[in-house]
Amino acid sequence: MICQKYLAANSLHYEIVSEDVEIDFEDERQNLLTAPTLNKGDFSYDTYHRLSVMYDHLDALQTQFPSKAETFNLPGQTYEKRNIQAIRITHNITEESSKEKPLIWLDGCIHAREWVSPATVMHIIDSLLGLQEADKAVEMEQLLEKYQFIIAPCINLTVTSLVTLTIGCGGKPGLPQGASITESHGGVAASTNSATG
């Protein structure tokens, strides 16, 4: 209320987007907990996914587009001895000449709490392969003729595997995809006194 009075007194326009963010978080958490489980290899953009879901999707794309996509692990491992999976996308991927094309590197989730970038990078992957942005299919094909893309959707594996399993859901197995991250945010919201805001 103090903020609203200040804004009004200074003729600053404002809009209340949510009367109670804690209720919004709880609604989202409930929606994620009741969301149907994806089939192995499927991917959606309406929730946050664990690392295994992203890697399963990359593997499925390699199978679905054998002339355009191949998955591989980047050299080395993380501190926790985890592999970092990437996908290479271009035309005629099995031909040695495809490795001579100019390379474009994209990665996501390089920082802790960077939840949206993996989905953004996955959307780019799906767009390059024609599963998204169908109205830009011609442009995507031209890009694949000219360039090779190497894309690693998650560099900081701790964020999407270890943190979501231990902090996000208290290590409880069997929660639906995305529920752990939402519970992590929900815990923060629950600890905030909404009456003060």
C-alpha cells in the first residue's frame, strides 16, 4: 500500500499484476504436480525439465533426423563426473565435408538459477530441425546448408539435476517433470510474508 501511495503521489503509472504471488506460485505448483508425464524423447515448453528429459529429447532428434542431427558428449566431465551432451545440426551430417562448414556454438544454463535458457536453446534446436517456427522453414534450411550448429542446452548440470532433486523437492523421487523446480520457487514464496507487500 505504501508503494501505491508513493506512485500515485508522484503521478507514476502502475499496474497490479497479482494480488498475492504466493497463491500464484501454489497454483502453478499444483498444475505441475498434476501435469501428464511426457513420453521418453518428448519435450514441451510450458514447464521446466530435468536434465534427463532434455538429453532424451536430443537422442530422439538424432533418431528422427539422422541426416541432420547427431549427439555427442563434450570432452571432459563436470566436477561431479557427469557428461555434458551436445547436438550437432547441419545438412548432410554424415558427410565429412559437413565438418568444414562455419560453426555456430550455442549453449544454455551456464549459471545457477538460469532456468529459462535451456528451454530457449531447446526451442532453437527444434526450430532448426523444423519442429518449431514452421513459417521459417526455408530460412532454417538455408542456415543448415551454410552452417553447422553445435548446441549444448545445459552446461551447468548441477542446476538441472542435483539441485532440482535435492533442494527443489527434498530428494523425493517420483515427482512429475518440473515439479521440483516449482517447489523450490514455492518454498521461497512460502517463506515470504505476503501481508507486507
